[in-house]
Amino acid sequence: MHSSNAILWPVFALAFWTLCMLLLVALRRARSGIHPREYALGDSPKAEQAVTLANRNYMNLLELPVLFYVACLMAYVSGTASGVLLALAWAYVLLRVLHSLVHVSYNKVVHRFVVFVASNLVLTLLWIWLGLHVLASRSAG
């Protein structure tokens, strides 16, 4: 089923969103008036909360979503990218975007936590679905 590239679109979307958050970090740091050397070790203790939140969100998008990228690529390569898997992938992307929006705007921890947990449940379901289908296709063939 290599002809179906649909599972790659959520991958591109989340990668694009991650780059948008990187741009937000750069913009917020540039507007902070803090000299770039203050960020030599990552966050600067002199930075405003908005700068720190954008940077932390960007780092979040480089952590657990790695499992999302791997799962989507496995589904693509193995030809097991079903409609259910595609729906789970898009749900994950939407939840991660929502998490980012909460995080870098009003940052209410309870709201952010609920969205974070929901995204991780979707990611877990995505892996379970993928695992079952990869194993089933291998045992059938």
C-alpha cells in the first residue's frame, strides 16, 4: 500500500507546526531585548515568561512526538496506514496544536494537562492499532 501518501500529511503538518513554534521562540527572544549570549545554555533566567513558554513548548514538540513520526513512517512503509490510523494521526496533530496554543497563550495548566493527556492517549491508541495491524499482516503473509 505504498501508493497511499495520506499518512504523511499529518507528519508534514506536525513538522510544520514545530517549525512555527521555533519561529515563535526566535521572535519572542528577539523582542525580549536580552542579548543572545544569555541563551547560551537554553533558557535565560532574565527572559520573560512568554519567551520561556515558547521555548518549552518547542522542546515538547521535539520529545514525545518522535513516537508519532516513527509510527506514521512505519505505517507508510509497512502499508498498514488505514483510515483509522489516519484519523488517529490527525487527531494527534490537532491535539498537539491545541496544546501549543494553550501553552504559549494563557497557559492554564489544567487545560494544558487535559489536552496533553488526550494527545498521549491518542498516540497510545495509534501505536496499539499499528502494532496489531503490522503483526497481523506479518503472520498472514
